[in-house]
Amino acid sequence: MIEIKLDSKRRVTFPKLLCTALGIVPGDILRLEKRVVKGKATFCLIPKTTDKRLEWFGVFREYAIGKSHKMSDIRKSIARGVAREHGLSAKGR
């Protein structure tokens, strides 16, 4: 069981283990929801929003495998893509 303590200003500090288990990070909004479980009032702590910042993380991994991760090579790749999008040759860039 994890316990949290309410301070004199009604604030609590969540242990890292609890934050990890809930998947929450600083700035997330939490919802406290009252439910009746087996006839007893119970409160559930629910993250109101998920961390959308990391949702995309790893999506492009398949495109990166076997490719150079040097900044100069990344810039060249972007230039080729922009040129292709505009119907230009990247050689003059």
C-alpha cells in the first residue's frame, strides 16, 4: 500500500513509484472520482489526460534503421525530401 500525506496547505507529494504506476508526469491533470465498490464509497485517482508528448516516439523507427544519424546526413535527407516535394533537384542546394 502506498500512502501520501496532506500538508498544512492541503498539498500532497506523490511518490515516484506511484507516478510511474499511474503513468503521470509533472503538469498532468488528475481526476479524483468517487465510486461505490461492494457498497463502500471509494475514490479512484485517474489521469485526466494522457501524455501526448511521447505518443509519436518510435513511430519512425523503421525508417531510421540502418541510416546515418549524423546531423549533416539528416539535413541532406531533409533537403532531398523538400526538393522532391517541389519537383526540384537537391544537387543545386
